[in-house]
Amino acid sequence: MATKAITVPRGTDGNFSFQVELDGVVFLMIFLFNQRADVWYFDLLTEAGVPIRRSIKLTTGWQWLRQVQRIGRPAGELLALDTTQSGLIATIDTLNDTIQFIYEEAATVP
């Protein structure tokens, strides 16, 4: 499989964490919703809790890991897509609905 959709298990208060397997390796993702800015941020950590990248603003169309050279980062690429193609951002209501969080596996990333 080249592209993996990641279903983000939203918490009732907008803050939550979960484990996800990417290219056969388990990672921890922590999501925080900033109500004042009406936007999601997330942290990506190893399964042991070692930070890979923190405070990533969840914007659509951006490849967040392209600039990360840290050992232990996922081999592929994480990004969010606006399924309406109308420039939406990931708000408390759109994450998982019109904004899809996906992972491009290493075999498909140039």
C-alpha cells in the first residue's frame, strides 16, 4: 500500500494522543487544538516518547517531515489533504471529515 489514511481519534476537549504504525514502526502522535486560533497542532514522537518534531501546525498540502533529518523519523511523508480542494484548514469540526490526514509510505516518496 502506498498511501495510508490515518483516522485521528478526536477527543471531546480537542486534546488527545494515539499510536500509529508508519512503515512498520510505531509512533506516538499528540494533538492539541488551539481554540483562540481555531487550528490543530500536533507532536510526533517515537514509541518511547522521544520527540521527532513538535508543535506542527496542521495545514493542508504541506509535507511536514521533509525538513526533519532526525534519526528515527518515519521513512515516508505525513500530510493533510482538503478533500473539497477549497483551501480549508483543519478546525475542530473538519479534521477527519473534509480534512484527511495521510501518510505516504517510503516506497512512494522520492
